[in-house]
Amino acid sequence: MNLHQTLLAAALALALACPVCRAQDAINATARTLIDEGNVLLTKGQGNDALVKFIAAAKADPESSLPPASIAHILFTASKLAQGDQADQLRQKAEAAARYSLSKHPGNPIALEVLRMLSEEQPLQLHQPTPEAAKALHEGEVLFSQQKLDEARAQYERAATLDPLYSAAWIYAGDCLFAQKKYAEAEQRFRKGVEVEPLNAQGWRFLADALALQGKPGPAEGALMNGIAAQPSQMPNWLKLNQLRSTSGFPLTPAHLARKTTEPAFAAELAAWRKALQADAPADEDGQLKAMRALAKADQLEAALLLLLYRESWRAELEAWKQAHPEGVRKFIDAYQLRP
């Protein structure tokens, strides 16, 4: 993948990380314009110029979480094109920018996604579109950045027609309708996207947003459960589920788990936890170990690790667990009310 293709992929990933943010994030008009201009530059492969726009947006609205999140995302993308110390420095700067964004708004999905990608050993492999479909979606992005929402949606839906397996195309189409507050129509497009590719965890979150804004909290919660099942490490789904549960008086408690090994294999992590829990509990045992000891006693250690400490390298174990426990995600959350 050349530089232009990588930056275009970054522009699309940035938009997909938070399509709703492009329309509704709390940000003043000047900074909003600069963010939009930066996104347009990204679609043209002009990464450095885009970064300048994002930095200017951060100065124009120091309280908004969106500019530093956008900076974090582009720095993370740049780190993938760099090598050695330069790559490490860019990753460190990306992490710092993401954490600064979260200090402004703890639920910023772009910043959360950057931190997730920084911690992952390998990415989730969603469907790669045909060149024709990718081109149509790119044309839609250019139109979206110009606020030509109907024309953009037409291009996104054309991309979906060109490649019926391209879930992102339907989700982008739904984004246009969501921005126009046509939530029922947006729901239809988001639903098509997750039907095409059920592992698209972000698509489930956007579907939940559309359902919630139609006064459908139950189906919205179900969509979020499906999003968590698709990729448990995507924090925005957990945070939105916590918002729904808090409204009904049953908030989720952060587990604050830390990995016991640096090895990417799930078997190694599971074995390390089992070893840590073999010893008798000391009188001053911390809450994390106490909670995990209780889960292990209930034969829920595997489920807890897969849901609360997930890494994409554990995909095979997650899919096997889901097949063996079709309602496992909901049952675990209902029983223990925990989140990452």
C-alpha cells in the first residue's frame, strides 16, 4: 500500500470510527470547519496538511475532544509508515493525544479506537472492498465533506451495490441519514451493514444510536450486545451499554483488569490467571483478584478474560466460546454487571 492509499485508508477509518461525531460532536464552528477541511485533505493523501488543520482546530476549540482525537489518529497512521525510533515516537505521541482527548470527553470513540489499535497485536480483518467499490465510497466521502449528504449517500449505496459484502458502505449511507435526523432510514442502512458483516462492531454501535433516538432502548441494548460480541475490545459499545443500564438503575462496574503475560496467545493468559488464583487469598487481596477469584469459582474465568481483556489474537477462542454459549455475552453482563 502506497502513501496515498494509506492516508486514504486513514481518512476512511477516522470517519468510520465515529461517523456520528462528524455531525454532532460538541465543537465550535471554527474548529468544526478546520476538522472538515483536514478530513478532505486526508482523502487527497495530504497527511501533513491535514495534521496542520487538526492542530489549528485544537487551538480554535481547546475544550473539544475531537481535534486531539483526530491528531491521535493521524499520528497513529503515520507510525505505521515509519520505522524504528521514529515509529515508536509517533506511537507515543498518538497515545498522548488520545489520552488528552479522553481527558476532555472520556467517551470519545476516535480516541478510544486509537488506544485499542495501539494495544492490539493484530487488527480485525473485515471485508476488503473491490477497487470499484472503494472508489465509489471515496467519492462519497468527498461529497460528505462538502455536506452534500444525499449525493454522498448515493455514492455509498452505489459502493454497496458494486460490492455486496462491503458493510462499511451501508454504514456510511446510514451516517448520511443519521446526520439528517432520519433515524428510521438510518437504522435500515446500519442494519444492512451488520447483516452483511456481523463482526463490524462499529456498525452495531451506530445501529444502537439510531434505535435509541427512536425510543427503542431494548433493541438498542441488543445491538450493543451484538457489538460487544463482535469485538469486545471496542470500548464505545461498552460505554453506551453502561449509559443505557445506568438509566435503568443497573450501571456496569469497570473491572480494571491487567494482563498477566505479554504473550499474544489466549492459552498463555488463561494459564497465567489460573496460576495467580491458585494461591490462597491474602487478607488484603485487591478487588481485582477478589472479583476474578469469584468468577473462576463460578467457572467464568474464560468468559471474563474474553470479554473484559480481549485482544484480537484471541479471535479463534472468542468465536469458539460464542458458539458454545449463544447468549453468553448477555448472560455474563446480566449476572456480573462488569465492563472493561
